[in-house]
Amino acid sequence: MSTSAPQVRRWMRDEYRKMAEYGLFAPEERVELIEGEIVEMSPKRSSHSTSTTLAGDALRLAFGRGYTVRIQEPLALGPTSEPEPDVAVVRGMARDYRDEHPSSALLIVEVAESSLTYDRTTKASLYAKSGVMDYWVVNLQDNQVEVYRDPVQRVDQPFGYGYSTAAIYKSSETIAPLAAPDKIIAVNDLLP
């Protein structure tokens, strides 16, 4: 008799969407599809919500017309991933995505407190694999912003990709998005 180890069932985006349509997730349940796994996200604290709103406001000012700043909305990152980053900047207008979620972003911002390790590893690897060139983590634990750029293959990362460049910006410093290098954002404007 041969036995094999149990296998994890991976989900596709279309299956995940059908589960949501059929009401398998409670309305208040915060879940994301990450490389075929349905991941439950922790509840947001007030400081997290404040920082997410501030980041959205700052990025709308920086990017302006011709770009959409999406707040906690899905991205269709391949057939097995549909994360909902705290903030994502995409090309075009909101109605451009009426029929399908964007498949990439110019900049993704995750606000992290309890999820800091997850955002630095799993989310970073997913976004690097998807070709996101500019990924920021608003680190509420240390009151700083971590900027990850230049996605590359990295076997030491969860999904085989990571970022080759990482920088830390303190509350008194400024950052310029790669896709809008002439726009300067004060780190303090992203922190609650």
C-alpha cells in the first residue's frame, strides 16, 4: 500500500470570485487570494486606516489625472492571485477597470503593523513576481517607510522573486515614486 503526503488545494481566481458571489465569505471577512491560497487578513486598527487614507491622498496629489489610486481594491495578478493592497496606483481612469481588475500597478503601498513580516516577505515576493517595480511598506511599528524596487528572481523568497533594492525612509525624509520622479512625498504625510 502506497501512501502520499496530503496535497494543498490551490484555487484559481475565477473559483475564488465564484465563492465570493455565492456568499461563502462573510461580508466583513477580509480575505485575499495569494498564489492559490485564501488568506485571512487581520482586522485593521485605526492607525492603519488613517495611514491608508493619508497615502491615498498623497498619491492622488502626486499622480493626478490619467492615473487611478485604488484603496483596498483587488488586483488580478495572474490566474492564482487577487490581493487587495492598501493602496495601488494604476494607469488610466476608474472606468477603465469596470469589467476587469487591473493586472498590474505602477506603485503598491501596504500599511503594516501586525502584518509587517508578511508584507516584507510574502507580499513583496508576490508583487516582485508580478513585475511591480515600486513597492512601499508603511511600517507603523518603526514609524518609517520601506521602499522596495528592482524585482529579480530570488530562490530564497516565497514565490521565487524579490527586490534587489531596499531603502528605509524616516519620518523627516521624502520619497519620489518611480513613475512620477518629479513628485516628492513627505514620509510624514504617510504616517498617522
